[in-house]
Amino acid sequence: MAELLESRVLLSSINVLASFKESTMGSASYGVILSGGTLYGTAVYAGTAISDGYPFGDVFSLPVAGGTPTVLASFNGDDGANAADPNAGLILAGSTLYGTAGEDNTTGGGEVFSLPVAGGIPTVLASAYADFPAPIGAGGPGNGVIVSGSTLYGTTSVGGGDFGEGEVYSLPTAGGTPNVLASLTSEAGGGLTLSGSTLYGTLSGTTLNDSSNSDGAIFSLPIGGGTPTVLASFDGADGATPGGTLVVSGSTLYGTTSAGGEYGDGEIFSLPVAGGTPNVLASFDDTTGPPSAGVILSGSTLDLYGTTTAGGDYGDGEVFFLPVAGGTPTVVASFDDTTSGGVSMIRSGSTLYGTAADTVFDVSLGLSGAFTGSIPTTAKTGQTISPALQITDAPDAAPVVSGDETTDYYLSTTPDLSGIITPALATNDYTLNLDAGASFAESQDVTIPADIATGTYYLVAQIDANQTINSSDTDDFVASGKIEIGAPALTGSIEEPITFTQTGDSLPADDSGDQMVPLGSEEATLHVVTDITNNGAATGDASIEVDYYLSPTQTLDTSNANTYSLDSDTVSLNLDHQASTNVAADLDIPQDENIQSNKYYILAVIDPQNALDESNTTEDRTASSNQIDLRPRPVLVVPGIGGRSQQ
């Protein structure tokens, strides 16, 4: 069941990046796009060309940090020159901006234009009355354009097309005569959405009403043109007057209506791309809605963000978050009377950018995290590292007070959660209590898996993994750092067979085929050769230790009473990458009467003091022999003689 917008503790507030005023910078009404560190948008009632006291609009840029907008181009109102009143947001392809303007000074037809991202004079790609096929009526290109390859796609407004309700068209990015793909039977309610490939894709859009009722519809159209297919008609109960631009994920479309729904003030819906009955994800009432201009999808969990024109702390609208499955929207931030009427938004990282009234704003989604320099750029398989993580609450956010909090650490092929290839390598539990702008530092030991393939990865920390904080999706709170993982630098192996020092003979085999050494014998001195290979950088002249043990397991455990230290040698190394050397040692097997007859291994622990920074664990640089059977020397009893003889 759809639910009303729920009021919760806000984690963020509206941060005004730039304020526009009529007759100077006009009103930024159609959202922004982001490229690098710069926002681009359009403004009406702005620019240098004035008619009847009002300017014709402009295209502007603005640093993401805010400041004074830069006018990239002003419109002058001349049909076929650069028209007036940009009536939608922009798109960016390469280094060129594309958009639509709704009218001009003489005919009112409008145009499709392009503009270098650095600014200049807009290029008219198609003018309503000069280039669009008749009948164009009073309506020109509106709702902006989308781009696929070297082709733009858009809609014209009411008055054009075979039925006087507008049309869907395509246009080369270089300009020319638009190609009418379809005539609409109802006025388009927003821009187009493309799903699928350039050659075989499908265009989807909204109409404000349709032939079956007056509550609007969703249509689709092959990218090459044809007859539009009605995917869904709204009946008021499941929404009315769909507007804004649809968004698509996989086989599902998402959008908004400005009326209808459970409480009559609009809704958020989903719809299969093949069509069907709209699924109401959330409804709005007169205190919280309607939603302004579509929604955006974000994060690997596909969460929805949008704005409303009412509700919030001040009654002037809000930014909300909604799980893609629907439910109760969460208030992220509230507009006031200086920022009311939020329109469309985009998201970059943990920040939303948008336009409202006469402002460009951003909203931080609360927490952010960053490794503070302690994460190594290289590590070895099996190594334990201790990255320091700083968690910060946004300066414009409300204080964060939570109970138990969790950060999980992963290895990923991408700098986010979409490429994780391991279960959580470590989990840190703590209590978080942050004022706005405050930070919290945590440090956690993280062990690189010993069996992971060498290569380039990202260490990713997922902050608020247990979603204790009422914020948004989990992808908001991710810190990552690139790390090159290699094999342990020094590795070793013990040559087989092991021999007796005195005779040079190989050890005999017992009944199981294991090497056998008799206890209580002066001959129990073993000649052991260890091969050492350098997998890392050249060692230069280095002096390391090699410690030898008799161990019941192939993993060294000095706390085990049956583990015996045999010897320690100092070895001089000078090894290039991938070079090897061997080290020989003569090891006396203990003749202690307490030694247990058992199966043992000879272990050679290479560089236990870590004189070389090979950055791996003791187990990684431990060489092990095959199993050795230690047993008492057999006793021969001679009949008739009260003595015994050792063999």
C-alpha cells in the first residue's frame, strides 16, 4: 500500500550554490548537468538581450563549490538566429552542449541548439518553422533532447504533427532537417528516455492525456520510428498527468505523476518496459506533494531521489529518498521560501545537485568517508594492513546520533561496492555521535586473503553497513583506495630428499613411505637445503635470519609443546627480482628423552625479524619439508644373553 511522506530527522539541508535574480541572472528552472567540477544549466529571464523589459535567457556554468555563474551564451529572440527562453535542461556529448529553446521574437517556434562547452554563440541545429516538416502548428521543440551516437531525439509541443498534439523527432547532432518518427495523439508530458542499443532501442515518454481518458499515458516507440505503443494509461486512482522524464533500469521504467494517486496529489510509479498496469510506489497528499519533475535512480541498490513542491519543515517542498521497491519516502532536506519549487536533480558521489526557484543548490547525503593516508599502495597476499578511516558528517547536515554503527571492509575491482570480490574482510563496530561538520576516526586491521590473485584492487570501506542512520542507500557512504596486491616477496622451499650429514645418505622410508629418523642416535644430524626466491624488488645487500624448527604441523606454532627450535643461521642476500639462492644447514635432531615419537616437519622460517620489508606473514615465508617419522632406534634382544643390542 502506498504511504504518505513520513517526517524523519533530517540529515542534510539545502546548500545554495548560486542565487539568480530576475533581469540579471534570471531563474534557473530546468536542472543542471555535471562535467568534471562544473555544473551547466539554462536560465530564463536572463542574459543581455532585452525585449519588453525581459531578457531572453542564457546558458550558464557554475563551479560545484558555488560562486557567481558564468554566462556561456545569451539568446536574442531571433528565429533562425538563437531564439529565446531555453525551455529544458541541457545534455553534454563530448565537448558540446545541446538543448531546446521554446520561442523566438517573431514566430514563437523555437529551436534546437548546440553550444561549445566553453561558451560562444549558440548554433541553430533546427528551427521550428524553417526546418521542421509541416504541420508544426504553434508548437516547437520542447522538453529538451537526448543523444545516442550522432543523433538527437526529442518532442515538439502541442500544435504540430498529424493530430495537432506534437511529434517525436530525430535530428543529426550536426543539424539539418528533423525526421518525424511519430505523431502524438496527446501532448508530451516530458522528455524522452532511451533503453536498449542505438540500432534496436526503444524510446519511451509520457503524454498528459490519451484517447481513452484524460489522465495521461506512457508510450514507447522504436528508435527508427513507427506507431507509438501505449504501455499504460492512468485512471486517476493509479495517478494522473505523468510528467518529467522517465528513468529506466533493466526492464523497468520509473516516473512521477503530478496528480491522482491515493491522496490526489501525485505519485511515484514503476512500469515494466513491455507495458502493463502502473505500480504505485508512493503517493503524496496536499501537505507533501506533488512530486516536481521525475526521479533519479542511484546506487547499486537503485534508490530513488526526487523533489516535491510542498511539505518539509517549511511547507515549501523537500528532497526525498525512496527505496526502489516503494514504501515510505524519507525526507532528506527541506526547501524554504528562498529555495522553494525544487525541480530536477542529478547525483555525483554523495551529493545531489539541482535547481529550485532562483537558485542552484546541492544536498549532501550525510556521511562521507576517506582513508587518511595510512592505506598502503601495495600489499602482499596474506598481509595484514591497518588503514585509518575518517568519517565526516556534512557541514550542512544535521547532527548524527546513532547507537551501534558498523563499517565493513571489502576488496573490489571498482572503487565502489559494485565490484566486490570477497566477503567482508573485517567489520568494525562502534558508536557514532557527530555534530554537523565533525569527524570520527577509526582504524581496523584488514588481512588480504592469501589465495587472492595478484593484481590491482580497491580496498572499499562501507560506512553505515547496517543502515542504522536514517539516511539513504548504502552506496552513499563508501571510502576506497587503490591497492596493488602482489605475491609475498621472499618465499622458500626445502629441497627433497633430506640427507644425513655424516653419510650423505637419504633418509630411509618407513612403512608409510615417510622419511624416517631414529631417535637416540649420534647420526641424527640432518643436512637441509632451503631455496629462497625473491618475488619483490631487488634486495640489495641484506642480512637475514633463517630459523629452523621441528614441528608436528606445517604451520609454525611455538606455543605447541611438541615444537622444537633446532637452529638459527644468518644469511647474506643480494637478490634481484625473481632471483633465487639456496641456504644449507646441518640440524641436530634433539636427543632429549622427553621428545615424542611422532610425525614431524622441518620448518625453515625466512627472515623472521623482517629485516627485508617483504610485507607478508610468517606463514607465507615458511618453508616446510615433507613429513618425517621420528621413532626410537629398534632394540635387538639376543636369546640366551641377558643383554640387548641396538641396531
